[in-house]
Amino acid sequence: MKVINPYNKLDAHLCFGCSHKNPIGLNLSFELHDESIIAHWKPDERYQGFHQVLHGGIIATLLDEVAGWVVQVICKTSGVTSELSVKYHKPVYTNEKELRLEAKILQYRSKIVDIEAKLVNSEGVVCSTAVVSYYLFSEQIAKEKFYYPGSEAFLP
């Protein structure tokens, strides 16, 4: 099921990961599949580190972003990244047809949620994985301070 990005209605929403208004951003869109968030993304040479290899920082950003949408859609609040541990298993090339990003909850620890994220290339090979820990805000704080629109705003 397609996930709606309600933040795109805000004039000042320029998130590098998901805003459609950011000309240098990643322009990610998301889908909800069971208890996972999925995104598909086509890399290009603007995001390379070494010649034709996707920059490791961009990979980390992709994994953090898809995990952040688990917080928004599945945890039904907002939060901030408190820890990000990435493992780079195989290089990701900028001429890939499409990458698949997947994230799901591993566990809750009080106000922290641990999320597993992975990046899969167009041949189905897992190239990078991450465990992303997010500090979760209460829904009230998320709405008051972080523009969280409520869980119903993300689904059709």
C-alpha cells in the first residue's frame, strides 16, 4: 500500500530523503507491506563516492530514511535517530536499475525502537544492512513540536 507523505504539503519541507521539493534530495516514496516499509530508488552518478560506486554516506542516509518512515507509519509517532550502525557487504553501483530499501521493527526498548534496514540491489543481493535506533516522542510531543500529522495522514 502506498504511503502518503503529508509533509510535502508544508512549504518549508525540504527533507533530503523524502521531500519532492528538494532539487538535490533523494526524493524517496514509500509503501507499507505488512509490518515493513519499502522504498525503491534509482541511483545516479551525482551520488557517487569512488568512480561509479554509490557513496557510503548516501547508503547510510537511505537506510536511516526508510527506518524513519517505520517510526512515522508503524510506530505512529515521530522520533530522532539515536544510533545508526551500517554494514557494507557489497558495493552498490550508480548504474543500478533500481535499489530496494526495506525496514522493519526489531524490538522496543522503553522509548527506543530498534529497526532493521537493508539495501538490496536490482539482482536481489543484499548490499548493506543497518540497525537504526530511534528515540520515540510521545504522539503529543510529536504533534506539538515536530509537525506529526497523526497516523491516519500517511495512509489512503
